[in-house]
Amino acid sequence: MNAGHAPGERRPGGALEAEVLGILQSTPQALTPGEVLQRLSDDLSYSTVVTVLSRMFDKGLLKRGKQGRAYAYAPVADTHGLTARRMRQVLDSGSDRESVLARFVEDLSPQDEQLLRQLLGGLPDQE
């Protein structure tokens, strides 16, 4: 799973997290840091993997549960769910939600706007 960088070369920002997330999403069960380390192609230390997993947990990307003396980690959602979660976090960080949503819809392609209308039309009204 080497991402195309030389040994000892620093990865681009977020590349290790993306690689770890890909590993976790490709398996049906939660993995311990040692199991994640075995699946990574690079010569990383156990503590580096633990740090990455802990930071991803703190960001809300992973859930964890005790497995023996270690934690086992799993993604909180699939790829699409994580993307939707990030979109929601960005929306929540703005001060004028209505303006942000309006601008978002204005910037959609006609096909995406039609898709959004179809999706919203299939949702029950919230009262």
C-alpha cells in the first residue's frame, strides 16, 4: 500500500490518515494498532500508528472499543457518510447557515441541483 513515496520521505498532509482510513474501511471488523501497522507498507513505529488512530478518533472519524489491552478502531461511517459528515461540519462552522446553503445550491451544476431536488422531494417534512 505504499503511496509512492521513498522510505523516510515525508508524506503529504493527511496521506497517512487516508491510508489508515482505507485500511479500516476495507475490513469488516475493528482493528488494533498492531493490526493496522501490519497492513501498512511503510516502516512506521507502533507509537506513530497509535497517535494517528487516536487523532482520527478525536476528530470523530473513528470509533473504538477495548480489545484486550489495546483499543480496536473502526470508521464511524463509510466513505460517503464521512464526506457528508465533513460537509455538515463545515456548514456548522459558518455564522450564517442560510447564506451558506443558498450559495452552495447556486454553485451546483444543473444535474446536481436536480438530484438534490429529487432527494429532498423524497424526504418527509420535518415539523
